[in-house]
Amino acid sequence: MQANTTRGFLWSDVETRTLLNIWGEQDIQVALDGNFRNSFVYRDVSRRLGAMGFERTPEQCRVRIKSLKRQYLLAKEGNLRNNGQYHKICKFYDTMERILSNRAALDPQEFIDGGAGGEEAVDGLEEDGEDAYSESTGECPYPAETEVKLEYPTVPIPIPVKVTVGINSTPVRPHNSSQSASNLSTRTPKRPRKRRANFPMEKLMEQFLEQSAQAEDNFYRMEEQRFQAEDRRREAEHARELHMLQMLGQMFSSVSSARPGSAATLSKTAPPAHAPAFSSASPSCTRGQSGHLRRHPPQTDCFTQKNPLVTPEPPGLVFERYYSLGSASHRGMEDDILSLVKNIVPPLTSKKHKGQDGRIGIIGGCQDYTGAPYFAAISALKVGADLAHVFCTKDAATVIKSYSPELIVHPVLDSPNAVEEIEKWLPRLHGLVVGPGLGREDALLKTAKEVIEKSKARDIPIVIDADGLWLVTQQPSVIQGYPKGILTPNFMEFTRLYEALHHEPMDISDHQRSVMQLSVAMGNLTVVLKGEHDLITDGSKVISCSIAGSGRRCGGQGDLLSGAMGVLAHWAHAASAAGMSRSVNPSVVAAFGACSLTRQCNSQAFQRHGRSTTTSDMIQEIGSAFKKLFES
């Protein structure tokens, strides 16, 4: 699912203060005053905000700074008139005064009179066309009409002057015309007329608030209409593309069937429609965003080489199947992988002992985040693990224990000898999930890194999610090249990982290519890009999981996914070691099974609860969803 980078116009006080602290730094101010393109400067500001936990685009940062400058200049103009209302106009007046006092002096009246053009001159940006209002407070920088109080000097003015104030004002002419005539004959120099404007700030503030509220409502209404129009346009474009591909598939299918012997070959050797020879998302047989097609060389897929459920097809049939690109082919690929997931599920027999079907460890849980490790651990138990251990901080232990008596909670994550305490349990664990509720404290991240190193030495499957991905972004080598490692980023986490490894912005038009590049850069690590369709790759091919879910996106679904994936990863690698599914990467099979299960749980819970669906409702559906997908 792609993140919408234009939404989120409201800024909290904490976000604004953090933005001002970054923007007020000396190097940022020097870059803004220099010859650099300011878009690069605000991109850096946006990245540093993201590193502190606030996801804002460069454009949102730039607009927010411009709004604060406008409020500051208006407040400074009011402060010069000693009205004492500047803090009502600009909440961050003192901070802006401290930052802008070191830059070149600005003329507030010129800034107000100049409107949006003056604002562009202050910021030095090349973009133009901003509306003259604040997106957060909605305050209009200048009124439409102002009361002005005029005072005239005692010395008579020789030439009549007509002064108009507002719209209905009357002309003002000086008195004592005879004395003016005598002064005109002597040609005495004219003294400048004193004028003092007294703005009633109370009325101005009321007008500002009314106008800003009106402008804000209009703006959000227009933005919502624009988003709806954009969504309709994308849906129509996608429908047209699918229609063209179906027509191409039918055309090539008819060409292939018209060749001599093709129909006979099809009737004799064609397997059911759910067994295609190629994945439409394979890197060697891909369809890009522009709709171009590349023919696959005549070789069999990894599923057709060793999987007894899929029979190889003759070259003519492969050609026909590849160019069909229909929904039946994609559904057949999913059915093939689901059959592999079914093969790794251990049977339930009375001969087993406790812990034989999986002992999973969760590294995470701190004072602020106690729900995420609980969701991951209880999901692992619901999927089929026998025991679930949660290694959390001391503050979070009591809370997590109160959620469920089935969990084994170890309050050691923030202890001085945390690594030694956790290492004692590693020989008993079959899988490790790192990240749910971990937080971003340096001490906790350091402990998580050392635990990952110890687990790699014991060849334990590791699933990294949530704040564990923040650790990987900072230090990719911690998991790079580990064949039993799985990363499960959402779109924002994936973007940070991609840019950290490639040092360039990600191409959002081709997610399959980007996820493939990230997997290769991480040493062919299994990567699961969560979104509208989950993309799974180990660097050799991309598999899409498109099982229907729902439009509900409540928090905690990623924790359910990571917990289920920890169990399935243990089962898949155990089956591979026993020689059951060596033709396919076990981590890919486990990832596809976990994604399918999470989507099925989401769909079933949404059918019961609708908009009020939560992750707890989805966890209650794990048993029935697992049976429907893997045991039917």
C-alpha cells in the first residue's frame, strides 16, 4: 500500500517544536541562505524528522515553516505597536525570534503587503503559488479592511490633500486657505505629515479567526475532492491496463492454438488451470508498469522441477500460458504455494511432547509498547506453537503478563546483563521475532543487535519487524546475508531501508523491482513488502500474495503477521532439513503462508465486525482461517 504523502496537514506542538529545532540549526540556515536548491534542504529536514519518529514530507515541512514565518511577522508588527497580542497570533514567537534574529532583517509591513510573493522572497524558494493562510491555525496574515487614525501637524499644509480611508471615507481638506496661499508664495519647505495607525487587535483577531476557519474548510473540501478524483483516475487506468493485457493474452493464445499440433498437445498434457509454469511476478518473466512483455527462456520453474504436485508443460503450452496473464494463472500460482505451506504444517499426533511443534521467542516490549509483543506471542500460539517467550523490560512485564496466562514473560531486556539472560534461553527456542514493541532506545537496540548475532550463530530463523527494522536501517550488516532471516517492512519502513542501502530515492512506480533490489542488496534476504498486495522475494523471483482482506487497517496486524511467520519459518526450515521442500526457499514459503493467514483473518473478522474490527478480533479468527487455508 502506497503512503499518501500529501495528507496530514495538522501539526502538533511537539512536531512543530522539533521542526523548529532542526530548521534553526546553523547549517540549515546557511544552506537556505546559500546557492543550494531549498528542496534538497527541506528533504534533509524531512528525513531528520522521520529519524525522530515524525513522518512528514519535504513539502509539508516547507509549508509549515512558511506559515510560522507569516505568523511571526504579523505578531512582530503587533508587538511593535505595544498591543501585547503577539503570543495569541504566534505561539512559537520566542523560538522564531531567536532563529530569525541571526538572519537578515525582514520588513514586516512589506511582507504583509506583498502577500504570497513576499513570502516567496523570504524563503528563497523557487516554487510559487501558496495560499495566504496557515494550514494549522488557519490565520489570515492581513485583513481586508483596517481602521486608520490620522493626525495632522499644526503647521498648515499649502496644497489640499485628499485622504481616503476604507471605502466610505470622506475627503479631508486643510483649513485656513488664506494662510496657505501666503505660505505657497514664500515657497517654504513642506514638513512631512505625521501618520499613526492604531489597529484594533481584538477586532482583527476575530476577523482572522473567521476567515481562517472558512479558508481551512474550503481547502480541505477541495483536497478531498482532488483525492477522490485521483483515486477514480487510477482505478480507471488500472482497469484499462488489465483489459489490454487480457486482449493480448487472448490474441497470443489464439496464435499458439492455431499452430499444427498445438491443440493435440494441449489436450494431452495440459494440467489443471491452477498449475502455471511461471509466476507473473518473476524477474525473468515480468510485466513492468508500461505493460511491456518479455518472453521467458525455455526452462522450468523451481516449483515444476521437484514439486510432485506440478507437472512440467511442453514449450508450446508454456508459451500459451505465459501470455494468457489471466486471473486463473495467478490464482494457480497461489494455490501451488499454498500446497507447499500445507506440506510443512506438522500433523497433530498424541506421540509428540510439549514444545516439539515450536518454541518462539519475542524480543520486544517496553513501557510505552506492551500490546505489540502480546499480539505477536499470542498469534504464534494460536497458529500452532507450543510455547511463546516474551523478553521485555521490567516496566512492561507485569502488563504483558496480565494480558494472558499462556505467555512466558522474562523482564530482562533492560537489565545490565540482558544478553546473558536471553542467551540462556536461545538453545530452547526454534524461532525468534525481533522488534514488536522494542522501542528505539539505544540500550535496547544494542541488546537486540547482540541477541541477533547470538541467534545467527545457533542457526535460528529470525523475523525482524517494527522497531527491529529501525535497527537494520542503521546497521544493515546485523542481518545481511543471513539465509534464515526475514524482513517485514511496511511502505515507510521499506523506503527508509532502500534509501539507506542505495543512497538514492526509491522508484515508487515499480515496487517489484525495488523489493528485488533491496533483497539483493541485503544478501538475498527474504523481504516481505506489506501493502495492497504483499510482495515476497528472496532476490530470485517476486511472489505476490493477493488473497482478499478488507479495507480495515487497525494497529497490530503487523504483529500478528510477524508472530505467525516466526512459527511457519520454524516449520518450513524443519521440513526443508527433512527433505520435504528443498526446491523452494523455506523462508519464502513461510512468508507466503503468514501473509495469506493474516489476510484471511482480516477478511473473516471484518465480515463479523465491520468497521469496528480490531486486531483482537482477527486473532480470534486464526483457528478457523488456518483450517480453511491449510487443513481443508
